[in-house]
Amino acid sequence: GTLATMINRDFGSFDKFKRHFSAASKSVEGVGWGILGYDPLAQKLLVLQAEKHQNLTAQGVIPILVVDVWEHAYYLKYQNRRPEYIAAFFNVINWEKVDENYKAANR
């Protein structure tokens, strides 16, 4: 749908987006999130990191997909293997909901 078109436009392909999102999420220092957000001013998708609720975020960007990379989110199953957790995260994403979030952000 529309989100897939935007991912291809803004990242080159889904695989490039996935690599970028995964790398950003893996490299969050300490506690935080990996975010796919929509910037309504630039009318484009961005991958961001957020640490401690506010660091490394961009004003005005609307989150449409977020992965929690605080250890409490994955430690029981993945221990310190954050990359494996992020890879598994892609298996449970509800892309229809992410597309809805994108459409709501793009109004």
C-alpha cells in the first residue's frame, strides 16, 4: 500500500529500511527505542533513536512504528542478544496498523 511506496521512496527498498531500522535500534545506548517516524514538514519517513524518553528525537516527527529496546522488553528470552530480538520483532509487526498510523500522521 501507501506505506510500502513511501518506504521504497525514502529508503530505496524494504530491505534497506529494515537494515537501517535494525542498525539504529541495535545501537541505542542504554534504554530507549528504535522509531520509524513520519515528518509532516518534509513529507518523508525517518528512522530515529530515542533514549531516556527524549534524547536523539526530532521535533515534529510522528512515530508510526516503535521497537522497545530497553532490556526489560527482551532480557528473559534473549538475554543480551538485542540483535536477535530486533530480528524477531520484524516477525510480529502488524503492518496494517503501521499503515493506519502512517495515514493518520499524513493528514
